[in-house]
Amino acid sequence: MNFYSDNKSLKFYLSHPVMDKIIKLKERDFVDSNNDMMAPINVEDAIDNYDKVLEIVGDLAANVLEANAENVDHEGPQVLNNEIVYAKGTQKNHEVLRDAGLYGMSLPRKYKGLNFPYVPYVMAAEIVSRADAGFANIWGLQDCAETIYEFASEEIKEKYLPLINEGMTCSMALTEPDAGSDLQSVRLKASFDDEHNCWRLNGVKRFITNGDADIQLVLARSEEGTTDGRGLSYFLYDRRDNAVTVRRIENKLGIKGSPTAELVFNNAPALIIGERRMGLIKYVMSLMNGARLGVGAQSVGLAEAAYHEALEYARQREQFGKAIINFPQVYEMLGIMRAKIDATRTLLYETSRFVDLYKAYDSVSKERSLTAEERQDMKYSQRCADMMTPMLKLFASEYANQIAYDCIQVHGGSGFMKEYKCERLYRDARILSIYEGTSQLQVVAAIRFIGNGSYLKRIEEYEAMPLAEELLPLRQRIVEMKENYLKIVAAADKFGTSSEAYDFLARRMVEAMGHLIMSHLLLQDVNRSKGLNDAEAPEFMKSCKIMIALGESEIAKILTFVENFKEEDLQMYK
């Protein structure tokens, strides 16, 4: 088994036309190839490198990580002598990926990384998550490595980033007992120690994923007398300083291999990341977007695992003299599962490409002045990444939960039993729509792009893209869906965009737009796959038609609800 080579969609997205631009920017037109044997000489060589590494990830995921997942779920981590000790399987997973040089894939070669763009890095995250979603939290480093690279001083980068390739783990310590989603309320105190020329951290952090990691990025209040986000700065704590008490490991529903801890910082020495006061406003917001991209990959990977479990069971299980996959109620369920995975995966890599572009331009800008065209492209890519990320997090995590649910349903009574993997997948999926910003918070992040018309502009760009003539009727159906979407927005706008009623209807508007985006992306995938031979081309047409039909139905229901909604209806829900 290989979780990369058995999925043609991954190679399809790896060879997307935009990858040419991304790779050239990332590799600075291949300047490193003159003095580094590991650096690619051209785009084709870079793609070949990504392909070979992903083959390794796919092999290890299928034959090591997946094999360890059940025992990891049963054993879990524990606290020994104020140190979190991973389950034996988790430790084995960590060692094999570390020894393969697969930590810090996106970091520059200068810091012992592979200098991969986000697209292949996110693919690796999807593959790892298909094997064990909980372990993805450990291996993926929660975007901490990228945050250090982007914002820390050169001294910090040179000290810590090479250690990640050697197996140092990372975590972000943000939430507190009284500050969950409301990070402006963070109280953990940071004070400067003049004698030792360092910062000191004191306070409690709760629900910290992979708590007790080797490198922790900590949000703390550095400014006396402040109570909001403007008083928060960002710090790096080195676990080797032994100044944090692990109060406990949370007893969780799922992803049990990934320890979620409550931590007490006891005058812990720390280094500041970037500028004071910018901890939440700039650095954490950047990190959270990266982490949400990771949850998108995690969601798609877990959903893929659940689909394969359901498909295999449906093919083998016989009832009334035939395999249950032949019953309409079952094959409809499987078809929708497959379509939702394809829809969120294409959204995942669309988002990743935009992240790649603006991050690459930002990196180049630190070495030379960008041209006017490059600055415009960077600004556009960042805006698209900002608006696609909450849409991805919302749909991928919610669909992963639905697909895990349906996987159990296909198994019937057997799915309720511990002997089958689907019950673990169901438990693991539940956190995806909660951490790194709940689904409700993704709606809050996305709705402003409804209000300012950014999503609609992108939809119009999709409508203008070249398309094979035989696919035009499918596009016309999406255009008609858009007309209903516009009616939904117009009906909501009547209440005023700052009204409680508008906020109440926000999720419905965001969900309608999500269906439009995913339908267009799948249609573009169908169009591009037409030029490939059967061995290379994934089958997107069925998923595209299913998602368009689903979108038509959902948007029609939303329109009916919004047009009949009255402001006084709010009282029914209170």
C-alpha cells in the first residue's frame, strides 16, 4: 500500500499549471542548483523531487503510521516526571519520519529543510492524516516552524530551525482557562528580566495541542495595564529550560495520540518573536491561517480514510443475496462521500496555491524590490488566501464529520463496534470543526468577504475561465445557482449588515458561496483532466455533477429560508 500513489488526484494537483510560477519563485529561478546537489535545476526536476518524497511519505503512512494507529488510540500519552511521553506507536512514527528527513519540509535548505512549497507539504499532511489524524498534529508542527522562519530574528532562526529537521517538535500555546476563542483576553504574563536579558513567562495555558513540545510559541501579555490584543506579544519557550509544569493531559474523545495538555509557566525564560504588541494582531493571525490550512489537509485525509473503509465494507458485505454496494441507498451515500472529498480537496489545493504565491513573493521582497506587477499579484494572492482559508476550514471539517458518520452508517451495527476502524475515525473527526477556530468562527471570518464582494469577484473569474464546449451546460447550472445566491444576499442585506438578523443569516450565505466555489473548482478539474490519458486522469465528472446537484438543492433551501425570514423570528431561537 502507498497512500500517495494510490490517489491519482494528488499527482494531478501537483502538476497544476500555477505550480510553474510557484516553483520558480520558491527556487529563485533555480539559483541554488549551482552549489547544492539537492536543489532542482528546473520545474520538472522540482516536481520529480516532490513526487519522490511524497512516495516515501505515502509508503510510511500506509505501512507504519496506519499500522500503529489503533494501538496509539488505546495507549495514548502519559505524564512521567513532569514530561509527556508519547505512546510507543507515536514515538515510532516520529522516529521514522524524522530519520527520513520529513520534518520541516517547507523550510529553506539553509535551515536543513527541503524548501518545498506549501502544495506538496500540504499533500504530505493529507497523506499522514489519512493514516493517523492525531499524529498529523505532531508531525505538522502546527505552522510553528513557518512562523519562526517568517517573523523571528535571524539569531533565533539559525538556532532553532535546523533542530526541527533533527526531530524537535513544536506547539502553539495560545488558549487559557478564561481565554478560548477570545484570545484578546489572554492573561499569561510576560515581564522582562534585565539581569538575565530575557523575558519571563508566568501563567496557565489550557487545551494545548502537543503540549510539552520541544519548542513552544506562547502568546502572552507583555504590556502592563492592557486588556486587549494590543498588549500581547509572541514568545519562544525552549522546553530544555524546564520551567513549565505539565498539570495534566486532557482525557479526550479522539486524536488520543496527540497529547492535549494544561501547562503552568513558572518564571519560564523566553525569547520574543518579532515586535512587541504584534503577537495577536500579526503573528498569531498568520500562524492560525497556516494551522487552519493544516486542519483542512487533516480533514481531507481523514475523510479519505473513512471513505475507503466504507467502500471496502460495502463491496464485501452481503445482504439479501448481494453486496450492499448494489443497493441505491448505499451507493448514493458512497457517491456523495466521494464527491465531498473531491470538492474539499480541490478547495484545499486552490487555497494552498494562493498561500504559496503570496508567501513566495513576501520572501522575495526581503531580497529585492518587487515589480509593480509582482506587488499586485502578491496582494491579490494574499486576499484570495485569506478568503479561501475559512471556507476551506469550514467545509473540510464539517464534511469530514459527515463522511465519518456515514462510514459508520454503511457498516451498520458493526460500525458501532471497537473492532472496526470507523468508530475511531468518527471520534477523531469531531475535533476538526472545533480547534483552530470553530465552524462558527470561520463564518465570522468569511462573511466579510461576502459583504465586500471578494468572493463574488472570484466567482466571476471562474466563469470567465476557458472551458470545453460540452461542459458549458454544467457551468450554466452554476451560473443559475449564483443568481439564487445573489437573491439570498439581497434578502439578508435588507436587515442591514450590522444587524443581529444579518449575523444570524451569515452561515447560510457563506455555505451558499462555498457550494458555488467548489462546483466551479471541480468543473475546472474536469476540464483540465480531459487532456490527460486514462492512467493519469482522476475521475472528477461524477463528483462534479453530484456537487452541482447538491449545491442547487442546498442553495434553493437557503433561499426559501432567507426570503421567508423575519427579524422577529430571532425570538424563536432565544
